[in-house]
Amino acid sequence: MSVLTPREALIEKLVVTLHLNVPERQMLGSDDVSVAEVAAVVKRLLERDGVFPPNAKPWQPGEAVFEGFFLTKRPDGKVQMTGQRHNPIRPDELAEQVTYESDDLDQAVGRFIRREWSNGIDGIPLSTL
């Protein structure tokens, strides 16, 4: 297992928690965060955990619905992106669920990033350069 650089650790925190505090933002610097840097974190965590974000899972009756999109690595090597939302009045009731399947990890991660973070993460824009 490789050791993360301070920048990689900050980007991982941003991607997992969707937040950086002021000192962390200062440590990140004025450089943009690139889509490639975010994608590398998402892919690494997806490979490690089999799901991204780590706390996401398909809805089960009686449980709160995980809102938003998440990636699941399937045993056949395909990557599934699932989007869920709950009933506005009952957070433990599934209102909608959509799934997309991909044979290509990079394509699936790119689609996830575009769907979840097209306007950046916690006010931090993502650059494509």
C-alpha cells in the first residue's frame, strides 16, 4: 500500500467527506483540483472497498435511503452506478432508483464525477486540465 502525499490525503478527505476546513483549504493551495486527481481517489477507494462512497449501499426496506449516486464493483468486473432518492416525507422509503452499468472503470468513474460534482465539491471547482 502506498503512502499518500499531503495533497492526495486532502483530496481523499474532500471526496469522502465533501468538506475541507479553512486550514485544509489553505494547505491544498490555490491550484485547482483536477478531475483526474478526484478520479484517482474514487478508483482507489472503489477497488479497496468495492463501493464508493464507502458509506453508500442499495436501499433495503426499513433502512434510511442513501441519497445520490454511488458506484459498486461487481464480481464480474463490471461497475454499476446507482442513483437513489427517498420519499420527501419518509427518508426510509425509496422513491426512485436508477442504475447504469459499465464495462469500463474509467468511464463509470467519469460519469459518476459528472453527475455528482459537475459544479465542484464544497465550493472547490474541478478542472479538466
